[in-house]
Amino acid sequence: MDSIESHINNLSVTLKEHMNAIKISLAIASLTFLVACGDNSNSEPRQAGPISGTVMGLSIGNELVLQNNDANTTLLSVNGNFSFATPVSDQESYSVTVLTQPTSQICTVLNGNGTGAMVNLSITCVPVTYIPS
């Protein structure tokens, strides 16, 4: 009978040691997770890249000037892909508008407002239709 009680006591001590080890492991894992999450409130904004897109319908020889946030401009003279020279952070808002319309055309901006780098702006230019009086 003593050997059974001794065996049970040994198991009890071993279980307590294992439970303590598990508790310590969980505490360390939880602390590591919390530290890794952080709030990043003091970190610098990451550079997300340029605001970019595609222009379509611009007539040969015409020029179009786009503006972002009333400051950053880019001159376009051909159809295809374009990018503003000044990159934006992933937290910076943008507002792209047409500053100067091309001769005898009207261009519109699709997806011109948002936050962060924009890679799917769409600029569409169409001829101005005159109605005779």
C-alpha cells in the first residue's frame, strides 16, 4: 500500500511540475505576442509608393496636367501608364484632379480620392462636342 501512495505522490509532484512549466510557457508566449503587436504610434509612416494610373483617349499632340492635393503636378502627353513623381505614405490622403484640360478635350479622373498609394487611377479623355447654334 505504501508503494502505491508513494507512486501517487510522485505522479502528483510530476504533474505539478508540468503544470507550472506549461503556465510559464503560456505566460512567455503571451508576453511575446503582446510585445510583437505593439501600437507603432511612434513609428515613421512607411513609404507606400507613387500615385499611379492610366490615361486613355488623349489626342496626339495634346497635353494634360494632373494635380494631387493642390500641389504635386504631373504633365501627361501620351496615353498609357503614369505616376506622380512624389510618393505618398500609406497613411497620406490624396485627391487627384485635372489642373489643365487638353485642347478640345475634357478629361475625367476615376478613383481620384483615397488614402495611400493608388495604383488604379483611370483618366479618360473625350473630344469636346460642339453643338451649332
